[in-house]
Amino acid sequence: MRILAVFEKSERIRHIGHLDIQRSMQRGLRRSGLPVAYSNGFNPHILITFASALSTGACGQREIMDVTMAEPTDAEVFLAKMNRAMPPELHLKEARAVDDRHPALMGSLRAASYDLMVYDSQEAALLNSAIPLMMDQPSIPAMRKTKTALKECDIKPLIYSLSGEGQHIRAMLALTEKEACKPGMLMEALAGAAGLKEPVRFLTTRTGLFGENTEGNLAPLELL
Amino acid sequence: MNENERFEKILEKVQKAPRYTGGEMNTAVKEWDDCPLHFGFCFPDTYEVGMSHLGLKILYGLINREEWSLCERFFMPWTDMIALMKEENLPLLSTESRHPMHEFDVIGFTLQYEMSYTNILAMLDMGGIPLEGKDRGESDPIVVAGGPCAFNPEPLADFIDAFMIGDGEDVMTELNRVILERKQKGLSRKECLRKLANLEGVYVPSFYDVEYDASGIITGIHPNTPGVPETIRKRVVTDLNQTYYPEEIPVPYTEVVFDRIMLEIMRGCTRGCRFCQAGMLYRPVRERSLEKLIDLSEKLVASTGYEEISLSSLSSGDYTCLPELIRELMRRMKDKRVSISLPSLRIDSVLKESLEETQQVKKTSLTFAPEAGTQRMRDVINKGVTESDLLEKVRDAFEGGWSSVKLYFMDGLPTETDEDLDGIADLARKVVEEYFRVPRERRAKGLRVTVSASTFVPKPFTPFQWAAQDTIPEIIRKQDHLKKVLNIKGVNFNWHEPYVSFLEACVSRGDRRIGRVLLTAYRLGCILDGWTETFRFDTWMEAFKACGLDPAFYANRERGRDEILPWDHIDSGITKQFLWHEKEKSEQAVTTKDCRKGCNGCGLQRWKGVCGYANPRSV
């Protein structure tokens, strides 16, 4: 059996990269004393996967990991033991036991919701008022970084929703193994639409990960 | 923007921000206002180095364990961070609660390496604390320091208010109590320092005067304040089983240099290698019991989740019950998937059986430290190891499935000739031959023999404390020679530039006047001198010149028997007479036996009941 757990990556540790978060979770699992499963082979490691790597510099409110257990484990016990074993900066919020046949998280991922907090309130106001303007355009060109170059692409079909209130811009953006709109791409395009010359300073918080339910609507990935 | 917001802002721009953000597992979550005493533990190097240091973890746990004291960490920021902090006019902040340094009551530096001294000045400066003790006022923290380099405190005498000499576990709490008293009773700085000077093992340099002759040689070191001791005797914890050891240690998010549990199995060493300062300073040898170590390792594994335990000491192979310890640790850790490693493996001590057990979980490269290439040279330095010992252990390792071996040597040792250097190459060649002697089907693929040579630095409290270091041109000539003779297939040769070793020799045996050089070098921009990319040798030489001091006086001058050495008022337990006797024996390549085989009369026998191997008759 497996446990799907929702955890938070706090603002304080937002500069910790994904690999280090993975290792910290593994050590947390080892401290918890929970019966986790290990891979076979020369260097056995804990069988753990993450629905999506969170960028360095971003906070996460509802990140999801998938842990394979060696013995049946109650989700509440998992949650309680893990929270005793983790620093407050990596707090677990929910856990759910699933069958081994439960589809892999990564394959079901469709979108992520974000809260982008703009530090400068004047800039935030300009960005907010530029949202309808930008969304009315037939296409929204943005620069996508590939391994080797910058590529122009249209992010309009990747923006599922976008709104602004005060210093916060909230967005639901496509996130699959094939295509994704990163918050940076969105903010750059929006800053352009708002006529801002300088790059905007903002704090990224990924607030949720989403898949598709049987009706074809976006739904929290951890509940699917 | 407030201080914290500005700090967050620069974190977005800095390389390796996790160095500065804290929040790691098992880091203190004590409330600032709940504790009357605030201790800032300063590691004068980067986070990655500092978080690999065992002493930090011991004292961090020890201070935070007391309900009245709180300990938070400070590390040396990297150059990019320093520049950004300056730009934003931000002071150095503690890793935990982000309090500026000057709000702490005690600032404590650990002195592991002389090349970190300018970092101490930089950290004090960024922390808003006057660099020199004489300029500090009633509202400034007391600045203290300890660690192996505190045994020659003189180069830092101007900057550190009080030094802790020897084992820190007991004296740390005593010192904190005095500083708490200062705070609560409003003791003046001077009164507080006087109380500190009366603690055993504490040295307050401002209470002592040093006189020199015209050539710069010391003619006297005397107390200038009534009631302070003539000599400062180091602190020794006698029973490690009764001494504090942390059961929880911080677990960094990012990888640090030693990212594992370090289990100190014993302290001290009985070998008496003549170049080794730690071997003299940490005497006598004291072991933790097997039961205690098993208990500690289980607790540490449970509280950290680490995958590896390394048995740590100066000479782990000498631990009395080493095979039993390894076997028992293996048995208990196998299901937890924790591997056991022995870092300072001595070639004449670890049993073949233990080697085989280590490999059962994980195979790493094996390290041997013959230190010198010929038997004569090894006898000079009293490294009681023979070539056949080494080759036998290497053969066992190759047969046990290892293919990677590291060999550590020194160049520039007293009495060294080119023949001794050639001996290093001979030994490396013989190690390669041992590998090929193991049948192809039984040996692991990919032979890698790494030979590392470091330049010898004479250190205080060793029999070589009087010795002249080789000059830089001579070291370069010797290194070039080694490069030539070590051009052997399967062998990699590593060496270091001699400039750092030269400077290390100046500072490690420096007197108080070196403090001026440190300050000048710092003012001229020297920091992070332990890092190749930031080390500026020419600037250091400029600083010496500006202070009217000749570095060769410190590094390349042989001292006489009767010369007063800058650290003569510090009693390390070892007598000067013993060290001189050892120096004379070294010149004749005569060895001294391991203390476990009988007392050699190093001086510790003067202190009743401190050394288990002491013979009172050998005074």
C-alpha cells in the first residue's frame, strides 16, 4: 500500500531545492520509525515520489508525496508520527492510504494553483488592472526557457484562471509532464501588458496541485 | 522595509541561500525572551564547513540544554552575501532567530584552523562589535574562543576577551554562569573578566603583559593584575561516559562536508606522532564505553535519520573494543540501513575482520596515512608504522574488494632529504603492485591510488615547535620533485600551494604582534583565507611589511632551547622538557613507544588521576 501525503514547504526554507527536500523527507521517514519500503539493489533507497518538483525559491502550501509502505499503515498514524519527526518548516497536513494500483501522481497532474504576492503595492495595482487587458488578447506570447535556449510560446491556453486582489495575484496554470506555464512566464507577460519596464519582485506560493476528475473538471490531485 | 524583509530580499539574489536560512531539524526553537543568557556560537568559516564540525554540535546541545541559556549559530557569509549585506546595511544575523550579534551576551568562536582568523574579525565587524577588546564597552558582549588553536592564543589576544583552553564541556557552563552574573548583577566588564580568569582553563590575555628584546624574541610573559594565575592549565574531562554528548544534532537540508552522525568514540591518542599537535593537545586518551556508544548511536539515528555513522577520534583503530563495537553497531544498524565508516583508519590497527564487516553495507575508499616515505623519516616523526604493515593492510583491502586507496604524506619534515621523497613514490608503486598481485577475478575493477602530500607546518606543543619550516622555494622544489617521481600509472598526486602553509606557520607560532598583522590584512581585504579563490598571499605580505614584521622570523627560524615561546604560560599538560627530549630523539631517528605500552613521562603524570597510563615515577 501507499500513503499520499500533503505537506507544506514554508517560506523560511523556500530556497531549499527539490532534491534537498526529497532527502529531508526521506530522513524524516527514517526518523519517524514508520515501516517504509526500500528499493532493492546496491544502494537501497526509500520508495518515495513527489507529484511535482517545486522550484527553488517557491513556497508550497499543498505539495504532495507518495510513499510506498512495507506494511499496512494507518493514514492518521502516518501523519502523527511524521509530524513528530519533521521540522515545523516541512509540516504534513493530510495523509491518505491508497492501494498499490492507485495511478502515479505525476501522470495525473494537470494544473497547479498559485498565489503570487507582489512586494510593491503600486506595481501590484498596475498588474491587477492589466489582467483583463492581457486576457483579452488572442494570444499571450511568453519566453520559455529550455535546456539550451529561450523559446517563444503562447501561454494563453495554459492559463485556466487569473485574478488579482490587493498584492496577490492568483492563477491556475497548466502543469503536466509535457507543458507548463511557470509563474515567472506569466508574471513577465503580465508586467509587459502593464507597461512595467523592470522585472517585478514577487513571492511564489504554490497553493495546490490538480488533476482531472471523471467529469473532466480540475480537482485536487490528492483526492482523486 | 524592516531588517527581516531586507534580509529576505538579498536572499533572492545570493548564491546558496540555504546557508543563511536555518530552520533545520533539531535546531533550537527556544524563545529568545525565555532565556536570560544568549550565546552566539560563531564558526569562522562557511555553513558547510561549520555544520560538519562535531564541537559545534556538542556545545550547541550543551548550552541549549540548560533552561537559562540559549545558543544560536553564526557562520561566515560568502563574499557575495557580504557585499549584499553591505549594500543593504544589514548586520550579521544569527541563523535561528535572526538577532544581530551585538544583542547576544556572549560571542564564542571556535578556533579550528589559523587561516580562519580574519573571518573572526570580519564576523565581529559585521556583527557591530568593536574588533579589539580594549575598545569594547559595558554594553558589548564578552567575546570568547576555544578549540585547538586556543592553545596558542597570542595572535588573537587583542580581539578575544577570554580563551577556554582544553576540553570545553565543563568550562562552557561555568563561563556562561559568570556572564549571566554580569548581566543580572550588573558586573562591570573588568570584574566579569577577572572572575573568568579565575576559572580553571580560562585565559584572559588583557591581564598579561609580554616583553620582547630588540630582535623580537620574548623576554617575559607576566600577569599585570593581582589574583590571576601565572600559568593557565588546560581543562580535561576525565570520564567521557559522564560527559555531555548530544543525542540530537542539527540535520542540514543541504549537503555539508560531513553529512552524517559523528560518534566520538574516544578523545586523545597514545601514539605520540611528533608532528601531530592534536595528538599532544588532546592527551590523555579517554574512551567512551561500548554500551554508551551503542546507546548514543541508536538515539542519534532515531533523532536525525542519518544513513551513516562515522566513528570519530584521532586514532579509531586504537579503541580497545573496536571489533566488538563495529560488530554490534553493524548488527543493530543493518535493518535500519545505516552504514558505519571509520574515517581515520590507522594502518596498523584495524582488523581484517572489521574491514570485511564495514564493506557488508557500503564500500568506500580506504585511507591510510603513512605520512612519510622512508622508515628513517617515519622514525623521525615517530609514526610507528612499517612498510610491511601498510602493504599488508592494502593487500587485505584489495582482496576484500576495494580498489580505491588514499595515501596521505607530508613534505618538508625536519631532516627530510630527496631520498625520503623518493620513498613516497616507492611506496605508491608497491601499493599498485599489491593490487595487480590479487587475481583479476577476485579484485574490484578500477584501481585508484591517490597520493596527497601536504606541507609540514610546525605547531606549538609538539616536539617540532622549535623547528624551522622549509622556505617557499624549497617546498616548491620538493613538490616538483614529487610530481616527477609520482608519475606512475594508476597513481594520482595531489598537493597544495605552499603559500597557505607558510602563512599558517607564521600565525600558528605567532606572538601577540601577529594580531597587528591580522588586523592589517583584514583591513586590506583579506578574508576567507582558507579558500583558494579568496586567498591573497601578496596582501598578507604587504600586511607584514606594514607592521614591520618579518614572516620568516615566525616560519623559517629555528628556536633555541631556552627561548620563551609565546605560549609558554599555557600548560597543555605536556612539559616543555618532554617535548625537547622528543625533539632530540627525533634528530637521531629514535622512536618513542606508544603510551599504552608504558608511561613516557610526557608531563600529564603531574596531574593526579588524569591519565590512565601515567606512571607517577616518571616525573
